[in-house]
Amino acid sequence: MLNFLKGLIYDLVLLLALAGRRKKSDTPKALIIRTDEIGDFILWQSFIPELTQCHLLKGYTIEFVGNTSVRTLFNLKGKNYFSRAIWLHKHAFKTNMYYRFQFLRNIYLERYDIVINPIYSRSKRIDDSIVKVAKARVTIGMFRNKENYAGYENIYDFKLYKQLMPEMDKPVFEFYRNKAFTEFVTATKSLINKPEFSIENIHSDIPSKLFHDYFVVFPGSRSAQRIWPTENFVEVSNYLYEKYKWVAVVCGSGADQPYCKAFIEEYQHPVKNLTNKTTLPDLLLVLKQAKCLLSVDTGSIHLAALVNCTVFGIFNGSQYGRFAPYPKEIANNIIAVYPDIIDDAVAKGNENDLLKYEYVVNIPYASVTVLKMITTIKKYL
């Protein structure tokens, strides 16, 4: 009931944002929306040039709406393809109704002619609200999954999009879904075969201060459900130090500090703490020089893939095939370690079993044991 009432408040704010007339614009304008998380952006950003330079958008002023969490990464390359970037603070958008109103109102007043939304797990309360308030004559999106829509919200996006890319056979690795969507919008074959990101223009003195051979530990997550026990991270890190003498470099955002602090307090070997001290570009350079990354399934894994850093990732089976395992032709050193129940389903090749993991599932991350992780590391290193 509380969730339903919150939805009604969001709807009222949107209606208020739509009040009044808009000024006519002499320049045709297009808007591309990408408001989901870091990993989603990384697996999509390589297609920005093809999307923005396609025939459909020729002669248009193109603007971008993005999640503030990817801003530093976007500014390295993506901003060159847009006349303006509009940054969404997602937490404020969901909790501060004045901020939500102002944001939606500004989108409405811009009078966009074309709106493109490349998000598969569309959300009525975030990206689809932005599409709706834009009231563009052309709206292009994907046939969505059900992850971020409550049952009573399903009618919200009825006829919201003039063009919808059909659903693809599942599971589909997200990069390939983004490639298919790019081809759907541009009506041409994409030339991008894997996520790409140039780091030549990144300037940071942080990696130069890491004198020893090191591995990166990423013990936090934006979701409390995605946490692997601290003692597990410590045991595996102990193995890496005792076997290879690699120094542990702990990374994470400000929100990850409790998990990083717990790791550092329990870990007894040399450690370098970079928690909340790196931007995403900094982290790319740190990962580039690292021997490996140890992390749960956060955006750090996709950052590591961009710079060919070996990853030992802890996964619980959620969204299996969409964000992991990585296809070998994209990266052959991103090693996803799953609970036995997931490995058994994969080994049996039962599609119905695998489809159960299309969405977020509640299998504990602790189901991945320390023994299984160390055994996997021994196999690949």
C-alpha cells in the first residue's frame, strides 16, 4: 500500500510538471536517456558515437540525461557527442518531490522532438517518467522486462513509445542487447564488437603511489543483499598475499566505507586504503596495473573488463547471462564464481532452470565458499 501511495504522489508531481505551454524551438532537439547504474553504462557507452551520428539524428541538437554516478567517466569521452548533459541524482529524484518536480519540469520545457531510451529494465518511476514528461513526437525504446514495474503499473507505458525494439531470446549478455538496440535505432549494422574505452587521456598520480605488486579488493556494494562476508574476503586475500606477496589495495565509494573498514581492521597483511579516494577514471588506472580484482558483482567488474584486468567475481545467479558470465570473445579473464546450485543448473543445460535467474534472486552470496574461490584462483593464476 505504501508503495502504491508513493506511486500516486509521483504521478501527481508529473502532472504538475506538465502544466502550461512550452515555447517553440527553432532547432530540432533529441534526448538520449541512460539513468541506470555504472555497469549498465559501461556496457553501453561504446555505442554513443554510432547512436549520435546516425541518419535519424542528423541536424538535431542532442542532449543526454545520465545518472550522476557515471559523470566522471562520461566526461572523458561521451560528452564530446552531446551538446549538453543533464545529471540525475536518483536518490533525490525518488525522495525529494521538489527536486523531482523541477527536474521533470525542465525536461518538459525543453520541447524535445525525439527521445531515445536504451534501458532494458525500464522503470515507471525514473526513466519512463522522463520519457512521458518530454512529450516528444518520436519515442524509441526497448520491449522491457518486468524487473522494475509493479503489476499495477503495467499500463503506464502503454503507447508511451512509438517504436519498441522487440524482446530478444534470453539470456542475452547486456552488451549484445545494446548492440541490437543501436542497430534498431540507426538501421545499420554496428561495427562495435566489444566494450571499448580509451584511457590515454586519464591523468592521475594515484597508481604511481602503489609501488608494490598488488591486487584490488572491492568488499562493498550499493546493495546490502550483495555483500560477501568480510571474513571471506580476508581469507582469500590472505591466500593471495601468502602465495604471491601481492599487497591488498582496498577500493570503494563513500557508501562502501563500513565494509572496507571492516576488511582493513581484520586483515593482518600490508594494505593500501583507497576507499572514497578514487574517481571512476582513477579506478580504471588502478585496475589496469593490478594483478587481479576480487569483488562481488558491482560496476567494478565491468570497469576491470575495460582495462583487461583479471577478475574473480562473486555472483549469486541474479540476472544470469545478462551481466555475467562474460562471453569469451569479449573478455576471457572475467571469472564469475557462482553457488553450486547455479553451476548445477548450467551444467544440466536446462533453459527453464536458467530462466528462473532472469531477475534478482535471493540466493545468499555467502553460498560461494572461500574454498571454491581459492580453488578457482589456483586454476586460473
